[in-house]
Amino acid sequence: MDDTRKARNADLAFAAVTIAVGALFFFEARKLPASRFDPLGAGSFPMAIAGFLAIMGVVALVMTLAGKRIGAAETSLIVGVNQADQTAPPRPWLAVFSFLAVAAYTAILQILPDNYMWATAALLAALGIAMSPRDSRSAGIALAIAIVGAAFLDYVFGTLLRLPMP
């Protein structure tokens, strides 16, 4: 099987999985119980996110069937602006690591619910470092962004919106 066909099949599989996951989460979110204080219901936000995910899967499917690649970028913000080769190399292990990091994050929040800010900071730092070049400057920037981002999310959801954090 040539590389173009493999890439097209991978894009089709990705689009199909995205649609399936969006549909699954949409129908599971519909089962959430109604709330006295929320006129839209507890599942409205998860249903909206799942619906957008399924719509993006449909768009990816249509793009793939139209002959466009969804798994490759024409330009990369990381590679540089004026370099000759603007294609970013595929990093499938980054996707696997990101999935596992988010799974670990949700498990930690279930086990230690009072550590929302630090668990979020750890997730953001791990993802930021994984996506950046492997040098101390980039790691420091990713760590700073992770701590500020986690503190901001904790402040917005916990203080401003007064939502009980997990």
C-alpha cells in the first residue's frame, strides 16, 4: 500500500472515530439528570461539545473524500516562518502521550478531587513540554504557562463562576 493511500485511510479512520466518539458522548450526555438551577440541564454543555466534535468529524470526512489531507499541516508555527521546508513531521506518539496524559489527569481528579489546580498545571506542563523543543528555555516557558493557565482556570471556575471544582 502506498503512502498516499495509507494517509487517506488514516484520515478516514480518524474522521469516523471522531464522529463515533462525538455521537457516543452526545447520547450519554442526554442521560444526565435535570437540575433545578440550570434551565438548560446538566447535559447541555457536554452535548454541545460532543455535537461540535461530531460536526468536525463530518467536516474531516468530507475533506478527506474531497482529496484533502487532514493529518498534515502545510505550514507549521513551530518549524519557522521563512524556512524552505514548511511541512511538520508527523508525531503519532505525541497524540498517544496526550491521550494518556488526559486519561491520567481525569483519574487523578477522581482520586484526589481537591488538587484541581495542581493536576491541571501538571497536565498543561506535560503537554507543553511534549509539544515544545527539548531545551530548558522551552520547558521553563511551558511550565510558566501551565502554572498561570491552571491558576487562571481555577480562579475563573472556582471564584468567578462559583462552580465546585472536581
